[in-house]
Amino acid sequence: MHRRYPKIGQTVILATILAIYAAASTAQAQEEWPAKPVKTVVAFTAGGTTDIIAREISNELGKMWDQSVVVENKPGAAGNIGTGAVVSAKPDGYTILMNSIGPIAVNPYIYSKSTFNTMTDLRAVALVADVPNVLVVAPSLNIKSVQELTKQIEAKPETFNCASTGVGTAAHLSCAMMAKTRDLRVTHIPYKGADALNDVMSGRVQFMFATLPSVIGSIKGGKLIPLAVSTDKRSPALKDVPTMQEAGYKDFAMGSWFGYFAPAKTPDNVIEKLNKDINAVLQNPTIKTKLSNEGAEPVGGSAESFTQFVKAENAKWKAFTTEMNISAK
């Protein structure tokens, strides 16, 4: 004799079976991540430091995952366009972001019309690299040191221009810090990309703080003269180039950092795998050597430590941009 279940009991059993199946399917999908190509968005133009680092790491991640990891450049609005694209992407780990200090820790305080909050709309995944900014001039200016540049600026105030890759970028902040430290009157000229370096190399703009990986080739080729690095320690890639502090700019310390982010609701297991695998890439001797030779110092660490770092950077640059009255129209 077959036992018959009440209709409500059958409904509960069916719902339970479906819930178990759905949970199992979700767990299997999570375990298999990534099961398809992953897109890394870079919020700046190709050839810049963010792009260089992203391509080095993406290539290695692709080998580890047996999946293509495509780098997509989405420049504009000092990194806000690419950052916003990842904020609004599906939080499944298949769209991630390689970004830097400007869009993450500076833009929120100088772009009043921003439609997203980098502290709440993104998850920090892994800190990848620290990079010095290097103060460069064209050989045609015949300036050999920071001291010479400073004397010329003081002698002719408001006639020297400092280029950057955009308002709020590390290049801009370094220029502002230099002017503040010695009360110099210089004009900031923001560009949208590589045109900044082109104008510095031609002498149309007198100087610039550029991220080291983006100019190390031009320095070695004699197209740019490095006067100082912005960090408080010399760069192994430019051992003979002094720091700004050594050149007389007390307490001057300004570098760039680069790291991975994902949409806010990306699952924990995906964040954990991304962090683990990115750290593994950074420990690869070949990658460490490549990044170091390009002027980038590999960092790594946990997602939580990077989260706390990002919070501290936001507080630091909020105070600085307020004090310096830096804003973007």
C-alpha cells in the first residue's frame, strides 16, 4: 500500500529539493570560477603604467586559469569612466578593474558629480605595486637638477608649466606638493593621456612627474632627463637619481599605487581566489623582475589589508585636496 502525502507536504518536499539543487548548482559554479574569459578594465589609455602592469599580470592569470584574460582600456574623466563601468558591471568576477590612486582615493573628493562611491561600490581585491613618480624634463631645457629647476621657477614665477595626465592623478598631486613645499608659482596643465609626455619631451611644457614605468624607456633613450623620484627612497631602477627630499624638498613623499578591484557584490569565494592567484603571480620571479625593471615594486597581501590601505589613502587625500582647494570642473 502506497502512502500518500498531503498536498502541502509534497509542496514543501519539492521546494526543499529545488533549494538543494540550486545551492549545489551555485556551489559548483563558484568552484569552477573562472569558467569563461575574464575582462580586466583599465581606466586609462594603453601604454600607461596601469595598462602595462595589468597586461603583465593578466597574461599570467590567463595561463593559470586556462582562460583568456582580456584587458580593455576605458579612459576618460581622469579614470572615472572605466571605474564607473566596473561599478555597474555584473558582480560575478568576470569583470574586474585594475586601478590606481587617482580614481580610487582622490577623484571622490574633487568630482562633485560622481555617480558612484569607490569606498562602497567596489571591493578591494589585491594591492599589486608601488611606483615612484619621477620628475622629468626635456634635454633641450639644459636643466640637470631639481635645484636648478627650482631656481629658474623662483626667478620667473608663473612662467613654468607642470604637465599631468589629468586633474587628481598622482602626477598632478606631485606637482601640487612640490609647489606647496617651496611656495612655488607654477601652472598645472592637465592632459588626457600620452600627449602630456610628448609635450614635455618637446619642451613645450617644462616638467612633469610621470610614473616611472611609463617613462623609463624614454629616460634610457635620452629623450627625458630624470631629476628626482617622488618617493622617500631611491628607486632600484634609477639608483643614481635622488629623491625629492634629498634635493631639498623636506617631507616630500608621493608615489603611485596600483591594485585590483571588483564590483561591490562580487562573491567572497571569487575575491579570495582572485587575491590568492594575483599574489601567486606577484611571487613569480620572472614577473617580479619584469615589474622591478620597469620601476614598479610588487606588493601583494590580503584583500582585507588592501581594504584598510584604501580607507587610509582616501582620508589622506581628502584632507590634501581640501587644503589645496583642488577640484575638477
